[in-house]
Amino acid sequence: MCRNIKTLFNFDPPATEEEVRAASLQFVRKLSGFQSPSKANEEAFERAIREVAAAAHTLLDSLVTNADPKNREIELERARERNAKRFGGGGA
């Protein structure tokens, strides 16, 4: 799994359009093996990002849970703490 793709479901506030696009971009980069496409592949690359983002929105809108939404600030702090333990230092 691509480490840069973050969980987007069940957060308060919900995932933004930018977050969904960023995850879609990372997914397409991973599949294609390109950090950025050549001019010849640029259109296909951008189309794939749009299609993956649309599929991600469909998925996120369809999922249900009984769990309370996660607070973004609390989850960010927990991630920083995990990183500090794993890598040492501030983790930021």
C-alpha cells in the first residue's frame, strides 16, 4: 500500500475534494510508476486521476458505520506521537 495515501472515511469534518484528489494522484502515480507523466501521457494520467477520484467519492459516500467520526486534530497528534516513537525526535 502506498504510505502517502491517507484514510479518508469517517472524519469530522469529512474529506475535502483536495484530499480525495491527492489520494487519487498518489494511487495513479503508484500504478503508473510515474511521478509526473510525459506530455504524451499527460491526458491519460489526468483522466485516471479524475476517474479514481470519482470512484473514491462513490465509495466514501456509500460506506456506513456506527462508529463516531474521528477528530482530525486528535488523529494528527496520534500520528505525530507514533512517528516520534518510530523515528525519534519531534515527528513533524
